[in-house]
Amino acid sequence: CNDLGLPDRGAESCISSCDLRVLCSVSEPCPGGSSDASGRPQFCNFDSGEEEGGFCEPCVDHPGACSSLGLQDAGTQNCADVCAIPKDCSDSDPCNTEYGEYFCNYDYGDEGGFCEYCGGLQFIDDCNDLGLPDRGAESCISSCDLRVLCSVSEPCPEGTYCDHAFGDTGYCEGCGDHVHECSNLDQPLAVDDCARSCNLDCFDTFSSEFTVSGTYFLSEGFDGSPP
């Protein structure tokens, strides 16, 4: 539009009326306040790579959807950074988890708050260290897939066992349905803690064989857990 030799108003009309693509790069991001007809902000897709850049695209409705657009890593990251617009949430209107894990921070008290991304949070203490109100921390802990640290002196909650991945310490894991899941663990301490915490009782192995009218039958019972 600017190269057509138009007067200023003509160039402005060309830019606003035509479906044009805006170039962008690391050094020249999409213009602040740049938006499409729907008013959505735009991010750089970096279709030509992080060094070359790409074109501005309108933001998706949910920042977690950025990973489903088939973008290169730089484009996915820029999409997530630019499009991370807080969404209000409450008990009656929880966060949308279709594209990832989010929790409600309850910054407005019992009335609700806005959604925050669980990405980067690994442990319960990470939620407690965010400075959230009590209900926000509770939502973070219950909504995000967090790992619980454990040790010989700090066992896991009921229904879980310590994997002792680091020897005396490790992470809590959910109990399985069969005792073999305990015996197949790598760490001896984990085997013991799994068998003790998950209460998986063994039956004796048995087998019997017999022949009826020339047909051989074998009946076996294996170690297992009661139903």
C-alpha cells in the first residue's frame, strides 16, 4: 500500500480495507495493539524460523491452543506469550482445561478470580509460594498435575507410595492394582513402601494338571491381589 504512490488517506484506506499480512521478527514484533477485525491481538508465527521471522496472526481464544496450530517452537511460544489474556473464573464458571492445565486464582475472594496456567509448577510448595489466597492455592493444588515429595521420614498420603527415585527421597506415585507392580520397581525402598502403603496382599501360586478323554488341561493361579 505504501509503495503505490497513494496520498496518506489512500494508503490508510488500503491498509485498513485490504487483507494484508504484516511481517514480524524478533527485532520487529507485531505492532502493539495490532488486531484483526474481531479485535483480537496478534502474535508472530515465525513461519520462516526464529532468525527470519514470519507474519502476524490473530490470537486464538485460549493460550493453550497455541500448541495445536502446527507452529514452529518460536511461533508457539510467541502465541502463548501474547495471547495469554486472563479469563475470569469462579465456582460456577471454572477454567477451560481443553488445551492444558489451568487453575482459578480466586484473587477476587469467594466470588472468583482469573485463570492461571499450571505450566512450570511441579510441587505443592510451588502453589503455596505464588502468594495466592487460600482458595487460589487450593485450586492450584487440586487442578495442576503436581508431584509430591516424600522420604523415609515423610511418607506419602493414603493411596500412594514413595518411589524413592533419589534413594532416601523421591516422589509419591499412585498405587497400582497388582502386587507385581510393586515387585517390578527399581528401588528396594520403593518396593517395600509400595507393598506396605498399597496393601497388596499376595496369594500362593498354585497349578494343577489333568487329562480327560485324552485332552490335557492345565489350571494355574498366580500371585495377585484380592478383588
